[in-house]
Amino acid sequence: MSNATDLIIIGGGPGGYHAAIHAAKAGMKVALIEQAHLGGTCLNVGCIPTKTLAHTAELMHHMQQSSKVGIECASPTVNLQQVMAHKNEVIEQLREGIASLMAASKVEVIQGEVHFADDHTVEVNGNTITAPFIIIATGSVPKMLPLEQADAQMLIDSTDILSITTLPQHLCIVGAGVIGMELACIFHSFGCQVTVIEYLKECLPALDSDIAKRLRKVLEKRGIQFVMQAAVKSVTNGSVIYERKGKEELLTADKVLMAVGRAANTAPLHLEHTSITHSNKGIATNDYMQTNVEGVYAIGDVNGRQMLAHAASAQAEVAVHHILTKWQHTETSTSSAPLLEVMPAAIFTYPEAACVGLTEESCKAAGIDHGCCKAFHRANGKALSMNETEGMVKIIYNKTTGELLGCHAFGAHSADMVQEVAALICRHTTVSELASIIHIHPTIGEMVQDAAKSS
């Protein structure tokens, strides 16, 4: 038996469910197929659970430091069972919200394992479904390093750790990217000894190195240990063996978290049954999220372009808009692809960090005559009143035109400051124009204007 619909969406994460709502509102008959839970990686094993734990960890840190501002607290302790229960409640509430949105939008939600039978046909739960348009939004899965020895009892990934039932005494985290750094801060605040091993020279490569280094130094002062420029060789018998500067070294740990990135989740799709071009980096797409097969699109982590939930949602709108021009026969030869280059991102360490646009390193590599200006939390009245003195914001601009090129920050409210600059970059605002925009006093956001004024 074969069923036909207008649009098949494979994957119910931020990209998939936003695409479904957008297409259904335009009148398309939409089938959304999800193997596990609505919400995808972000809601179930990514953004939402980690940020829920990060909030708990931040509360713990504030309680530990509260005597400085006049509040005496007994030594706070972590009830891990209740922490995880709260995290699960948040996830369940948001899952229910997405299910309600799907029902209200008249999107048919099908739960089951799905794979391609051919370019425009999928098989799910023993049935086949065909459609002229298909959006692949299957997200990503955690990467694992190939190790000489790997103790399965010690090794966990970023999904496993979000349901951990006992806090390890010593947690070793392999990888100082976003996932590794966020979880390092969380579990250190929960009372674990944390060591982060990173292959690169500096943590958080998407950040301007000036910001990344300063953030790492703050975390080191707090007690998180970092081993940089080291390659993990094996994990066995309670030990982690790594190589640094040509020498093997060893540390002991209860658990080892692999946080070395994520890979496009294409294996379950059986793309070998199709003509879709793909690699281990993901499914190849153009700026409209089209694959090489007419009518088939790929959005979010699975295309490997930008592994961010809000990037998936933005790409969903691009893809559905392009589909609708074909479905409604309104396509014109003059249509242009929307710009997705200005993509802000936040890292919810404590203190948090955020970035958008170019770094100083990328400007130098591209030969751009650039300038940079900074402002520091320690000189901001609101930050001082909040006891949030660690941090800075750095704005990068084109010296010739004055146009804003990037913003990188760490410290309280970094995400808010970077979001403001992201909006201004989209409007081609100059650093002098930013300096003239009146900001509310007293706020940490004033730092953006203060930095611009120092250019």
C-alpha cells in the first residue's frame, strides 16, 4: 500500500517541526515522521536538558558565593535525582507543546523508523509514502574517537551524561568545544573534579581566541583543569592515557565523556537507495537547502552547514519558501537565496559566552583591514552590583567602511549583547552608528556602546 502526500518531513526537531508548521499553514498536506520524540536532539538530548542543568549549576554557584553579597547559606548540596526529574519535566512539557502545535496545524505525525525506498518514496512501519517534496531533518549523533583501548564502563557520550544517576568523583571530558565546556561547568558546580583534554591549542574554536583564552583562564581559577594540545589514546582500567608533546601521560577518572563533536545522522536513511549526494560531513545542499535531487531538501545538522537549533529553524523557512514557489507555481528566475551567514551562537558555560560574525583571526586570514574595540564587565556598574565582574565584549569592524563584522563576548548577558550586534550586522551598521545608539543605564548591555565609543 502506498500513500501520497504533498510533503514528507523526516525528523521532528527544530528544523522539521518548524518546516511542518510553515508548509501546513500554506495549505500543503504534510507528513512528519519521527523515530523517537518530537523536538529532536535540541529538546531531548541537547539544548534544553543541558541548559536546564546549567541553570541549576548556576544557582549552585551563586549560593556558594552568596556570602559576598550578604546572604549566608549552609553548604548547598545537589540532589541529582531531583535535578534530573526537573530536567525531565521541562522536556515533557515542551514535547507536549510541539505535539499540540502539530495537531493545530493539521500535520500528520507518524512515529517509526523510516528509510528511503527511492528518491521520492520512504518506508515507515511497513508502509510506503510518496511525495514530490521531501525535507530531510534527521539531525546528528555524537562522534566517538577511535581509541586503542576503550572501556565501555568508563566511556559515555553527551546523551548518556544527561541521564546519569550517580555523580562521578572525577569526570574527564575529551573535547573543549561547546558541549564539553558546558558540561564541564555543570558537573564542576555539582561537585565533581573535572579535567578537560583538548587536541587543539585553545578551547571553543568558533570564538575569537582572545575571548576563548580569557574564559578558559576564569574556569581554571575556579578549579576546572585543562590539558591542551593533547591526543587521547586509550581509556581503560580507570585511566585515561593521552599524548602531549611526544610524551604519553596518564590521569585517573571514574567516567570519560566523549565530547568531540557531532556527525550528520544519515545512516538510518539508507541513502544508497537514492541519488542524493552525501558524505561523512552530511548531505550536500545549495543555499536553498536543495539536494542534487529535484524536490528533496536537507536542513539542520544533517547537512553539516551549521549545527545549531536556530540555524535549523532558519533553514526550514528557506527550504519551505523555496518549495512553496514550486508547489504554487510562483517561481521566478530573479529570486535570490536568503543570507544565513550572520548566525549568532551562545555557549552556556558559567560565565556564558557568545559570538557572531568574524574573529580577528579570520579577518587576518582574509586580509581584511579591521579594527577591534573592547569593554570589560569590571568597569560596568550593573555587572559590579551583580558580582559578575569576570568578562568582556569585543567588537570587530572594517576599518575602511566602519561596518560591524563580528562580536565575541564572555561574562554575564553575553548572549544578549551578541544578539544586539548580530541584528546590527544584518543592517550593515557602522561602529560609529552603534556608538550613537543610546543604551539603558544601568545595564550590562551598555558595554556594547562603551566598546563602540572606544573605537
